[in-house]
Amino acid sequence: MPMSLRTAKEVFEAHLPAWIQNKQRIDKWERWYRGDHQKPSLPARSTTEYKELLKRSPTPWMGLVVTSVAQALFVEGLRSSVREDDESTSWKIWQANHLDGRQSALWRGALAHGLSYARVLPGDPLPVIRGVSARRMLAFYQDAAEDDWPMYAIEGQPTFQDRVWRFRLYDDEAIYTFDTVPREGERVTYITTDTHAIGVTPIVRVANQIDLDGRSVGEVEPFIPLISRIDQDTFDRLVVQRFQSWAVRWITGLVLPDQREEAQKEKLRLRAEDILIAPDPDTKIGSLPAGDLSGLIAARDADIKDLAAVSQTPPHYLLGQIINVSAEALAAAEAALNRKVEERKHIFGEAVEQALRLAAHLAGDSEEAEDVASEVRWRDMEARSLAQVADALGKMATMLGVPVEALWEKIPGTTLTEVNRWAELRRRDDVLGQMLAQIAPDAPAAAQ
């Protein structure tokens, strides 16, 4: 039974400050993720040129760190223990919600902010699954580390009215809608109550890496100090590059009698082919060397390597240096990233399976709703030679006796639709072979 209006309003007002605080934190990380973050420090007396160089200093490094993981995550199937792949209710719901294309935003949100959410609600004809950013939603758990389902969740988004946001409070029975300015003490206006009667709060948490205290840290927050160092390195290099990149020539004791006194105050302009001859033996000519950028570049590269190490990002992704590298060395350089991706597959996969079980329950399929043995199938995104893969799979089939059909899905880039089509073609060939065997027993069997 849904909460009373008074109770729902009290719950909403009690949890709204936490939502506001969470949004402020996530917005900060979002700026660092997008590269629109705090700029390096300026010298005490700065000119317009310094400020222009300051604008060019930030680089969206965290976008690259997040992308390197997100691009290796692609759910392409669900292995159900109670249904064939092409008959799975859960997978039909996934496809109907266009999650082949929408899933990337869910992973990127979890990686950048530490959390993202999947909202699962009844729909016609199939349940509706949508990803929600942690900038808009916050879920509240009795035990954030252990509980699968939250007690409540608050989702907010701005309206066309000045400063007014529309909020939805989710619990295990209904959705309560309010309008308010998201600040403590502002007036809350009740809008409506929509009953769903699911029995659990229909919000699934997608956590980047959750600890035993229920806190999930993203790929941006821990590296903000390191990114600040890299941006400061870039700004310092730009300053030296702008103001100290040319040799400064100087002359003392040189008098130009043919020029007027006013002209002597001007700089002596020399062309590249000019030779300067001074008749006065006391004249001295020299130059000050240009600023050395190598130390600044080396310092910046060292900080970028630190970022690569602590974020488990291959150094050549960040530095762009990959010259005469063997396949073994390249695989070793990407080993840490591959381990990180595999860890995220296990964590995110559990969230997908939880959401799809709830969706199957809403669709009336009790068997799949209770199928805790189902597993998400991730696409193999590692860069490998197709010839090497084919050779390895062929040896698994011939030497280890693994059924050929079980190896099809391990071919890089192969989709579930293609695997099902191949299986159908194989079944047709088998039927044709049986028919030929009955008609002409001495005829060769159909190609397998």
C-alpha cells in the first residue's frame, strides 16, 4: 500500500538534502570528466597573454581514462538456464528498450561518477528499462553494502519554471511526484502518486567498484590532484614556449652615426643574411639562449605516466608513443587494463542480470525472474588477429573436443543474431543430410 501524502512528503524532505549534496559532488567530478574544471594557478602579476594560455592548459584526461574502459564493455547476449537465447523474455526486453545502443551511457556514468542507475518500470507491451545518471538520482539503502534493493530513491530534473525542479520519490509500492526548488526550507508542492506495486523499489544500482562500507568510487575522483599537476605542467610549458622560446640578441658599445638621434632609440632590425660589423673595439655582441623546454616536457610526461600507472591505462593511450612494439609487448602493456575491464564486467554484469530478472517478473515470466543462474554475455573487444583466433578455436575443437557451436560466440565481433543464424543454417544442413541419406544411402552426406 502506498505511503500517505504526509509520510511521503516527510520522507522526501528528509532525504532531499542528501540528494543536493550528492549532486554538488557529482557535478564537480563531471566537470573534471569533461575537461571544464579548475584551471592551474597564475603568476601574481598576469597579463592577458597569460590568461589566454591558461584557457588552453586543461586537457580532458579523465574522459580518455573512462573511454578506454567503456569502449571495452558491450553486452551482446544473456545466457539463460531456462530458455534458449532467441526465446529469452529478458533478452527481448533488452532489445525492445534499445539497450544495445543505450548501454554505453550507463557504463560511462558509473565509471565517471562511481554510480549510475537503471530504472525498471511496467510498460506496454514490455517493461521499460532506462538508465539514470547519478547527477539526477540518489538511492538510499538500509545497508548500502549488502542490500540489493534500496528503501527509497529520489530522481530530480529541472522544469521550465525558474529554479523549480520536479522530483520523483520511489519506494516499493509507488512513485510520488513533487515540485520544489532544490534547497533546504523551500516550499514542496505535491503533484501526484503513481502506484506500481512491484514489491521492491524498482531501481538497480550500477557501481564502479563498491567497498564493504557501501561507497563506490569512480574513475575521476581519486585522480583530481594528479590531473591538476599535469595541467600545471602544461601551463608552465606554454608560458616558457611563448616568452622564452627564442634567443635574445644583445649589443653594447655600438653607435650608429648615420642615423638620427630619435632613430637610435629604435631596435636594430637585422635580416637573416645580414652581417653586423662594429668598428669600435669596445663593442660587444652576444645572445641569451632560448628557454629549455625539455625539462618541462619530461616532468609532464612523468606525471602522465603516473596517471597511466594508477588508473591502469596503457601508457601509449595517453602519450601516443607506440613505435616498433612487438605483439607480446603490446599485450603486456594492456594487461592491466584488461584486468580492470574484466573486473567491471563482473560488477556491471550482476547489475544487468538483476535488472533483467525484475523486468522478467514485470513481464509475467516467473521462470526467468527466478533464474539466478543466468549470465550476461560480453563481446570480446580485445584487438587480436582473426587468424590467431581461428587457429586457437580450431585447436580447441579438434584437440580438446569442445563443440564447434559453443566456440562461435568467441569469434571477435560476432553477435548473438549471427550465432543464432549459423545454428539455424547448421540445423537445415542436418535435415538436408538426413533426407539425402534416406533417398540415396550411397550419396555423400551434406557438408557440415
